[in-house]
Amino acid sequence: MAKTKVFETVVTFTTCATCALPIALTERQLKSFRESGGNMYCVLGHQSHFGQTESARLRNELVGSQDKVAHLETQLRNSQGLLDAETKKRQRLMKRVENGVCPHCHRTFQQLARHMKDKHRLA
């Protein structure tokens, strides 16, 4: 006489969203579908889909936030580069004016250089 082992499996019933026929799933299958957000099919071939899980939603939100941070860091670097360039341009212009160069016609005037040294003490 052969011994038969009996396995006890808990079956959960859900219904097809299209035809409302019952679908029997083991707890492991049901858990797998819920975690993966996968598709299942009823006996008539209708496809049912479990929605996105909380962890997947949070993962997608995290990726979106990381992309936004990277974009903002890039913008900050670009803005900092523009600010540095404008600061250098201003410093160069101030140095030229201190040395007596007209900012409009780019000619050198000894009186302007003397005026800047005497009255404004920039040099």
C-alpha cells in the first residue's frame, strides 16, 4: 500500500473583472500577482491586471525626484558659470577704467586715470 502525502493549500477566489467568473488562486500566486503588478487570465481568456504596488509607486516617485534634483543641479552649475563670467567681465571693465581707458570709445585718457586715483582711490 502506497502512502499518499496530502498537501494543504489555501485557495483564494477572486472574480474576473470582465465576465465575473470566479478565479481560484493560491495565496502564493495571489501574492506574486500583487507584488509584481502582473496580469492573470480567467478561463475564458479575459485579462485582469493588478495595479501598481505601493513599493513600485514609491520607487517611481524616487526616480522622478532624483531626476528633478539632477536637473536643478545642472541649472545651478549653469547659473553659477554665467555669474562668474559676468563678474570677470565687470572686474575687467573696472580695471580698465581705473587705468584711464574709456569704456565707450576704448581710448586712454591720462586725466581719467589720475582722477580715478585721486578722487576714488581704487588703485
